[in-house]
Amino acid sequence: MKIIVTEKISESGIEYLKKHAEVDVKTNISREELLGIIKNYDAIIVRSATKVDRELIEKGEKLKVIGRAGNGVDNIDVSSATEKGILVVNTPTGNIVAAAELTVGLMLAIARNIPQAYHAGLNGDFRRDKFKGVELNGKTVGIIGFGRIGSLVAARLAAFNMRVIAYDPYMPDSRFEKYGVEKVTLDELLQQSDFITIHLPKTEETKKMIGEKEFKKMKKGVRIVNAARGGIIDEKALYNAIKEGIVAAAGLDVLEVEPKYNVERQDFHNPLLELPNVVFTLHLGASTYEAQENIGISIAQEVISALNGNLYGNIVNLPGVKSDEFSQLKPYMRLAEAMGALYYQINETPVRLVEVIYRGEISRTNTEIVTLYALKGFLKPVLEEDVSVVNAKLRAKEMGIEIVEGKIEEIDHYSSLIILKITDTHGKTTQFAGTTYGEEIRIVEYMDHKVNFEPTENMLFVKNKDVPGVIGHIGNVLGDFGINISTMQVSPNKNDGTALMIVSTDKEIPDEAVESLNKLNSIIKARAVKGLI
Ligand SMILES: NC(=O)c1ccc[n+]([C@@H]2O[C@H](COP(=O)([O-])OP(=O)(O)OC[C@H]3O[C@@H](n4cnc5c(N)ncnc54)[C@H](O)[C@@H]3O)[C@@H](O)[C@H]2O)c1
Ligand SMILES: O=C(O)CC[C@@H](O)C(=O)O
């Protein structure tokens, strides 16, 4: 496995990676150079400066994992990665304390003009009257985005005796109660806050969320901090609001367009940085020894684990599963994939609906990932490109297939049962069901037949007239092709005089063998199926 690391992560992280893979650390690589060599790598690890966009992802022919050493994934085109079946992993909590502490630092800096006073002193200007500040004590701080960092900031600012209010429509009331924070609307926050701090992800909804209209609603003299992402505040509107005296000061760790970090001299301009009451901190939010140590080792572990096929941990584009849950669910994943892989090997009709129903004990667990395996198995025989659990749902939707997950807690015969019900565009339903015994997987229902067989690599499904001698005929044909039968199961249907024969073989069954079987009078339909495990 080959991994490229394009931004600085801790030495311990690099050492960990080197124990498991070939690693190229290229922290000064240009975009053009990266586009040229990305095809050689199985994984890329970046921080916030490398743009992992559609172009780069498309050139990454071997890419399986994109690792973001940090939290926000706005520099990664997660949709493109998902389309290509590439896992995106990050380290969402490794730097949250660092970011929260920097936020408090910025708030104090702009309340007390600390950087400005320092610079004045350095330049021999000791007129301290110029730098009279304000206290946090007793003031109202409005937190926009009450997630991980927003809540850490709330806890810290409460210790300054501030009144803390927050806006986050996606968080339940209980979270606000837990932190003793007042839940308010955005308008209330804008109107009441002496300080505002932003802790949102950058999304379509949050881009330029704080603009001219919002500044007009703010208290005159408000101080604003953004250590989340540049561009959540409309920078032009902020500039005007500062000029008009609505905003007394701004503490920015991030900008909409950022300079190249770690380059001493460069042509970089932003009108905000020319204002004396704006403090900018070079996107330092995550830059503490502690955070970088946490993140470096965590991202290395996440990437190696993901490359090894462990689909748990901080995977941005898959449902969250813990490692113990993942181990427990593994047999169900294999079972679901095998059942899914049956359909298009025995049917040709396009599908309109896939239902995955979990019955019994399994219904009480997090089954989303199991459904993705069922879809992966289902699509594999018909899609040319590699379909993975990451893109299976997307691919199915693109094919116009509706996916429904159902749960029935009540146990019926098996302690846990997965039912896969596939409805084609003519309304015909094909159903399989399966269960597990520890690590072993068993299909127990195959299209109206109660069966009990282990899916294997090479199988033959035969619908035949229930007459004597059919087993011998099948054995003879397979024998002529040098194929050994490993197991065979017969399930007769007394109502219509047919039987289903399920055969496992030691070798792949060639098309010619299937053709010969289908020519036999006693055989209604024979189908070879492969790759169920
Ligand atoms: N400056 C840095 O170096 C640095 C370091 C770490 C994180 N960050 C950034 O900080 C931000 C917050 O990180 P986090 O870990 O707290 O994220 P989080 O996901 O825990 O919290 C974000 C919160 O924003 C809320 N939210 C989303 N859309 C919203 C909207 N339209 N209106 C109101 N609330 C909304 C969500 O409900 C969530 O609670 C991210 O942008 C992250 O990239 C910056
Ligand atoms: O890599 C960095 O230093 C910034 C990281 C930070 O913005 C994040 O979102 O985790």
C-alpha cells in the first residue's frame, strides 16, 4: 500500500503509517505535481490546505481512502469520493479543545486589543489610552453552531461570568440544558449579543450566513469571532459593518481565501487585514502540540484501518459504526452481500424496489451498514466499475431503485433473520432470507423454497421436474467438465411437481456446462452463480 501525506502531521503518525505502508511525505508539493502522481497512491492524507477536489479524485485511479488530519472536510469533495467508492476518514475530536481555546483567546484579544498593544509597544508607541478594552464579565455571548466546539466554548465562557446564548436548530433542547445555555433564534442572538462566535461547518446553507442583513440586526459595538471556516461570514459585509461601526472588532482564525501557510513571503491581500480592529491568526485553531499529536496518530490509524477494510471509526461517508459493533455485524454483512449477489445472477428484469428487513435480535442493532452490503452484493453482477459499500446506495438510486429498510422485533423461528425482498419493474417479487450461526452464514429461504445452505464461491441452482434420475444427470454433465460436487440439497415443491436443487461445486461452472444442463428434458432452468463469498 502506498500513502502520500501532503501536509505536516506528527512524527508519531508518520512512524505508524510507515509500519504498515510505503509512505511519501511531500509537504511542499504543487497542485500540478500532485495531480501527476496521485495515480500511484492508495491513500492520501491532508490537512486543510490541500484541495481534494473532483479532478484530483478522478486522477487517483488507485485511491481507496482520503484521510483528513483534522475536522472540517470542506476541502474534500466528499460527493465525488463517495461516487468513486473512496472512503473519507477524519479525526473530528482531536483538535476541538485547541479550537475552543483559540476562540477564547481571540475573544480576549479583541476585547482587550492585546495584539494591537503588543505591536504598538514593539514600534515604540506607548500610548495605552488607545487600547482601552471591554470586559467579558456580565456580557452576552452568542454562539452560532452548538456542536462539539461551540459547547466547549460555552463551558469556558460561562467561567468568565458571561450570559451564554446559542443558536443551533439541529440540536435538541437537552443539549442546551446540559450546558446551562439559553436556546435562541438567530435573530434573538444577533440582537442580544455583545460577542458573537461562529462554530458551524461550511455548507451550502451556512455559506455567507452572516451577511449585510445579519450585521444590520446586531448591537452596535458587537465583537465577532470566527474560528470555524472562512466564508461563513460574508467578508465584504463584515468589512462594511466594521467601517460603519456596527462591529467594534473581529477575531478571525480563518478567511474565505487563505494564504499559503508556511510560506514566508507571498502576494496575499485581504482588505479585512488592513483594518486595525481585525485580528487574524493564520488558521491556528488546531495548531497545538497536543492536538497535532492526537490528530497525527489518529489519522494514521484511521487510514490504515480503512485500507484494511475495517469500515468503522470516523468514516465521513458511511454510517457510523463502532469497532465492536462492526465485528458483531460481520457475519450479517457477508450474508447480506451473498443474498444480494444472487438476484441478478438468476434474474434479468430491472428492479424498482429493494427491501431489507431485519427480524428478531438483529433488528435492535444499527443495521444501516448491513443494508449497504446487501446493495453492494446486489449491484456487483451488473455494474462494470467496482461497486463498494461507499457508493452502493448512490448507484442504486441512480438506477431508479428505491431502498427500504424494515425492522420487525418479534422473533420467528430464527433468533435473527435478514429478509431481502426485491421487486422488479413488472411488480414481481423475489425473496431470499438468511441467518447466521456464530460466524457461519446460511440462506434459509430461496424464492418460496425453505432451504438451508451455505453460500459458496461456485454454485448451481436448478429448477427441475421432480422425477427420478435428475441428480444423476446433473452429476454426469458436471463430471464431463471435470467439476466435483461438494454439496447438494433438494427442495421439492409438492404442489407443482417441481424441485429446486442447490449445488456447490469445487470449480467455476462454465457456460457450456449450464447450456448442456438446460438442454436436458428434466431440467426447467439451470443457473450458475458465482462469488457469493
Ligand atoms: N480553526 C480551526 O483550526 C478549526 C479546528 C477545528 C474545527 N474547525 C471548524 O469548526 C467548525 C465547528 O466544528 P465542530 O467540531 O464543533 O462541528 P460540529 O459538527 O460538532 O458542530 C457544528 C454544529 O453546527 C450546527 N449547524 C449546522 N448547520 C447549522 C445552521 N445552518 N445553523 C445553525 N447551526 C448549524 C450543527 O447542528 C452542529 O451542532 C467546523 O467548521 C470545523 O471545520 C476549525
Ligand atoms: O489542519 C489544520 O491545521 C486546520 C484544521 C481545522 O481547520 C479543522 O477543521 O480540523
